[in-house]
Amino acid sequence: MNDFEKAAKDAVDAAANSEQLALIAAVLQAQQLTQQQPAAPAPAAPQSSGGAAKWIGIGIGGSIFLVAFALSAIAVAITAVALTICLLVLRAMWQDIKPK
């Protein structure tokens, strides 16, 4: 075997070896990606031991809701009274205009 044939054989072996090394490196990288553990979840915010602030907030919110509801009821009542007066005035005007 001459030097040229030996060099050609070594080149073919080196190419096959580099392909195997590339395949091994890809397999190792894939294994590392699959074995990585997911990040730990963020810790939950600590809850206060006393629930007084929560109940005060609920009380204030409920009070605001009830005041808004009362004002809405007053607005409906005023509208009903105004509509009744308007209808009575229109009825009286119709009675005056209507021929007898």
C-alpha cells in the first residue's frame, strides 16, 4: 500500500469518525435538553394573618354599593312622580281642548 492510498483511507476514516462525533454530540445535547428541570414557580404572596383589612374593605365596598342603589331608587321614584304629573297635565289639557 502506497502513501497515497493510506492517506485516502485515513481521510475516509476521519470523515466517518467526525460524522459519528457529530451524531454523539447531538444525542448528548438532546439528552441535556430533555433532562433539564422546569424553573421553580414563583412563591405566592404571603397572606396577612389578620383578616380585618379584608373585612373593612368588604364593608366599605358594600356601603358604597348600597348608597348607589339607594340613589338609583330615588331617581326612579322622582322619574315616576314627574311622569305622573306630566300625564295629569296632558290629560287636563286634552279635556280642555276636546270638543264637547
